[in-house]
Amino acid sequence: MIQPSIGTVSANTEVACVAAEGCSYLRALATIEHIAGFEHTAQAYTMAAERCREHGCWAAKVAKAPAAETPQPIALKAYYQPPRRRAGPVAQNAEPVPLIRSELIDIVSDREGNSVERRPLKLDSLPRRGDPLGSLYRYWCDLRAASACRFSDIDTVQLDRAGIIGKLHVVDVQSSDPQDFRFELFGYDVSIGRYYESPRAHPVGIWVDSLMRDYNTVRLTATPRLHRIRCQLGDIGHHYTRLILPFLDKRGRVTRLLVAIREEAGDNIKVQACR
């Protein structure tokens, strides 16, 4: 039997498993291997997960990846030069300059007090060290350059090294209708809970609409997307950064998405809904 190798786990601390089906961490790895088509490795992870009650829970012992260092602000000297007034009369028929809200920030809300704010980020803004999303994105770039970028090309050891297990979703987007998108894996360690297999099952429509739009954009363009999202769903506020990575089938169509979440300060805090 293949023995799973989990390099980020501290083997000294025994923690009782709390998952009814066995270790969430190893079951996530088993699911990824199953989707990739490696049944023997998936079975090895599954068997190890079933034994975690005897040997201590891997999911509870897995080490948290260190937070990326926040760059120090650079002090700049700034001077204000008052504008010079032109001599002569001011034109009375000048056209007003329209104030247009930046398209870089999308904010929607509903009558129930829910709101979603999405801000696209540049992929090269991901930190190169100490950040799971940055590590995962660089690994995907290597796959894209050296392979057909199929889901079966994924090495779960690299995902483990990135420290991203538990924060990963795998989304089946084979259908051209976003209504049919479904989760094949839902991260067990994210604050927004899973609603069955379909993203459409979530009760907050504006959040689902923005989610489906981003998933479908990546499906159509085969291009990764990075967003920072603040949302209030019911009486809970969420703040996270989300990376969406496309994977192709034999015909070069995007059929699966790997979605990684990094929760930011202020995530999963109870707030009072504005009605």
C-alpha cells in the first residue's frame, strides 16, 4: 500500500479526530487523487483517513502556513502647488465632467442587508514567499508551461507543500450552463459553509451570481483570476482573497477549476445587517 507523505504535519501532538468519516485533510487529498484518476493513491489516502482515530487526526495537527509579510510603507515627501488662475472671464457653457465609479470595484447589495464587494487583483501581486496562494499560482504556471494543464497533471505533494489543503475547492464546469456547475471538493476549512454540491444552492443570490460570473469567465477565457472579496451574508461578514485556476480536457476546453481561498483579517465576524 502507498503510504501518504504529509510533510507539513507535526507528528508529536496527538489530537482526537472530530470528523465522522475520518480525517478531513486526508479525505481531501483522496478526493483530488480520485478526480485526477489515480484510484490506488486515492484509496491509500482514504484508508489512512479511516485510521486517524487511532493515530491522531492529521487535519487537526496540520501546521498553518505562515502569513505573508506585509510590506512596509515607503515614506514620500509631497508638496501641494496651488493652481494658477487664468485672467479673464470664466466660460459659462463648459461641459460638466461626469464622475464614473471605477470598474475595478464591483459592489452589489440586496434588500435583506446582504452585500458583496469584489476587487480584481493582478496575479503578479501575489507574494513569492510565505503565501499559499502565491505558491499555488507559481505551481500552476509551471504546469501550464510543461504540460497540457490537465487535472491529472496535479501532484498532491505540491499542494501539500503549498499549505493550501482545506482551503481548496474543485469545481466541475464541463457544462456550458453555469446553473449546472457543481463542487467535486469543497474546502473543509473555509468560513463560508457548503450548500450541497451546487453553488446555486446558496441562499444569497447576489453572492451566487458574482461567484458564477467569475467561474464562467475563467471557463471561457482559460485565464486565472484573482479577487479580494468582502461580503456580508446574513449577519456574518467575510473577507478573503480568492484564486481561480483553470484545468483543461483533451480537447483544450476548461472543464475543472481549482479555487483557493486565503482568509483575511476580519473574516467570519458577526455583524449587524443593514436593512
